[in-house]
Amino acid sequence: MATETKLPVTKPSSAPAVGSETWRPFQALRNEIDQIFDDFGSGFWNRPIRSLARLERDLSRSISAPAVDVAESDKAYEITAELPGLDEKNINITVANGALTIKGEKREETEEKKKDYYVSERRYGAFERHFTLPDSVNPDKIEATFKNGVLKVTLPKTEEAQKPAKTINVKAA
């Protein structure tokens, strides 16, 4: 019976994964609030009110990397990411230098014309996630599927890694 664990697919290391950054989704919001308090203390009422468009832009940039689930079974690791609004043609997965990279880009344009108004919106966003591959993964057999906005990347283990653990009997000396 295969058991699944929610363990990261990384080796312990003192250095961060290739090209990775710490994901801090609320840092832009905190910076904006700090700036508002700074402005308030130094003549807030004499300055024009700051636009929330910059805050929205900063937040969308910081939250653009999707969260993923990583599961391990006896035969493989599986990375699952929810990518709503994307098509498989907008997703790129590469393996190089012992790392798996998932990239994606979303472009959305809406236009609405009515008698009294006209609205045109454009949203663009890209993300990139890096995972250091354990030595137990066979990089030649990695597969990916995308269905209903959910990406599943299967990382099969090598034959050596799939062998059951050997039990060593302890003898009295």
C-alpha cells in the first residue's frame, strides 16, 4: 500500500534553490502602509492622495507565483499546481542542472462598450517556480499533464530508490 507524504522535493542546503526568492505576499502591502504613516507624519494633508494602482500592481507582482502541493509515493513524487485561466500552451517546464523549472504567463484583455461608457482592461502576469531535484528522481521520465486549470508533474523515482529498505538484524555482542 502506497503512503503519501507532503514533503518538499528539495535537498537540505544552506544555499537557496536556483533563482528562487522568498515568497512574501504581504510585503508590498506592509511597505505601502508604512509609507502612508510616514506621509501622515510629514504633512500628509499637503500632498495629493497616493494612487492605489501602484499598490495593486505591487501586490499582483508579489502574489504571482502559484502555491504548489508536493506529494511522495513509493514510485514517484508529484507536484500539483492550480493555474486557473492558463492554457497548456502558456506553461513551460524545463529540467536542467538538477532543477525543475515551471514557468507560465497569463494575458487577459477585456473590452466592454455600452451606450454610456467604455471599459478596457489588460492584465499580464508571469510566474516562475524552481525545484531542486532529489538524486532519486529519473529526469528522463518526468511527465506533465494539464487539465481544468490543474498542472500535475510526475517525477518518477529511479529503480534503486524504489527498492524497499533493507532491515539489518542487530545481534548481541
